[in-house]
Amino acid sequence: PDAAPLLHAKGVDAGYGTMQVLWGVDLDVRSGETVLLLGANGAGKTTFLKSLVGLIEARQGSITLGGEDVTRMRSSDRMRLGMTYMSELAVFPDLSIEENIRVGAQALGHANPGARAAELYGLFPVLREKRRAPASSLSGGQRKMLGIAKALAAEPRLLVMDEPSAGLSPLFVKEVIRILSDLRGRGLALLIAEQNIGFLEVATRVFVLEGGRIRFSGTVAEMTDNEALRRAYFGLK
Ligand code: ATP
């Protein structure tokens, strides 16, 4: 087994102005693992992901990526170390599909973004057909796929995703889950913040965030064995 996790956050506090949102959050992701961060609206999932990728600063605690301390590192450097962030607003609507993918590849200084785009069209054939069209012309589901393709263009080791299901119909949520399990099969590590428990299907481990604190961490089986969590997240008795 790996000695050190790929990503390790320890005791992370973060917030906005005088409001503290996160309280001592611990979370780790191992190479190739799919970790789900569950929590209700306002639990602090987005705030935590932003502190991981360097869009806001952790006020306390530490974050390592591949064993390297990135706590005070800028976002672009964390990306160069292999961590890419896919927010809810992942694409530039005015740019074409291909331009969006190139932007993703260039974030890493990719030598040949065109070749990288061609590779990604293999994974997302619908994007190839529309590659010259503006991203705004895509359906919600297609736009999400473009967001994933754009993030993958940077060739991350760890893809950090904020609510990939947001705004999608159940059918497209299934499609996104299928794509993510395909990516998992290729050895990519995923950290997915979600409210949709459908994503448990692809997860190896789960962290539950409540009121800015980790309430639970464990395997999917351990979570479903926990009666209180089962009631809160599955509406079951
Ligand atoms: P959601 O599913 O709605 O994104 P979340 O779990 O991601 O929820 P956060 O977006 O991290 O939660 O929000 C946590 C708390 O921080 C909320 O009370 C929210 O109002 C507050 N908050 C988020 N962004 C800011 C900001 N830029 N300035 C001030 N407060 C913020």
C-alpha cells in the first residue's frame, strides 16, 4: 500500500471575513481512489474544495499533495503538481468546445493542446461533432461533459469536482456517473463533493460534512451500516 496519501488535508479551518465555515477538517485521498464528500447545502463543501485547490486560504491546518506541502502554494502551482478543480461553472460559454479544451490543456503548458483535444474526443465523441460551436450552444449534460474534458486536458492525477450533478436531469446524472467510473478505471483519483447519493456507486470512501465539521468518514458499506446517517441521507429507517 502507498505510504503517503496523494492528498492529505489535516485540521483545515477556513472562512470568509469574520465567519468561520470549516472547523478542523481532515480528509485524505489515495492514488486512484474515488472519494465522495457528502453534505447538505451550506455544509461547507465548496469552501473546503476551494481551500484544497488554493482559491481561498486555509487559516489553520495543512494540505499536502504527493507528499509536498501545498498549504500556502498558489492555485496554478497546485495544478502543476497534478490537482485540477472542476467547479459548477466549469466552461467558458463564449469559447468554442475546442477552445475550452485548449484552455484546460494550456493551464499546464501542454506542448500540443490540439493532440490532447483529439484524445479527449475519443472519450466524448459528441464534443468532436460540435468542436467549432460555442459552449453556450451545448445542452446542460453536454456542457458538463465539456467541463470534465476541459479538466482532464490538464492531465491531473487528482480531479476535484464540485457537484458534477448540479443542474442535470437524472438521465444525465447517470451518464456523468458512468463517465466517472470509466475515469476511475483509468487510475485517476477523484474527489467529488455532492448532495446526490447516486454518486456512492462510484465511491470507495465517503466523508460527511455537517456544519463545517467532518461528521463521518469510512467506506460506503460503513456509511450504510450507520443508522443515523442512513436516515439523514437515504431517508430510510
Ligand atoms: P452548496 O451545496 O450550496 O455549494 P456547500 O456545502 O458547498 O453548499 P459552501 O458554499 O462552502 O457550502 O458555503 C458554506 C457557508 O459559507 C455558507 O453559509 C455560505 O453562505 C458561506 N459562504 C460561501 N461563500 C461565501 C463567500 N464568498 N462569502 C461569504 N460567505 C460565503
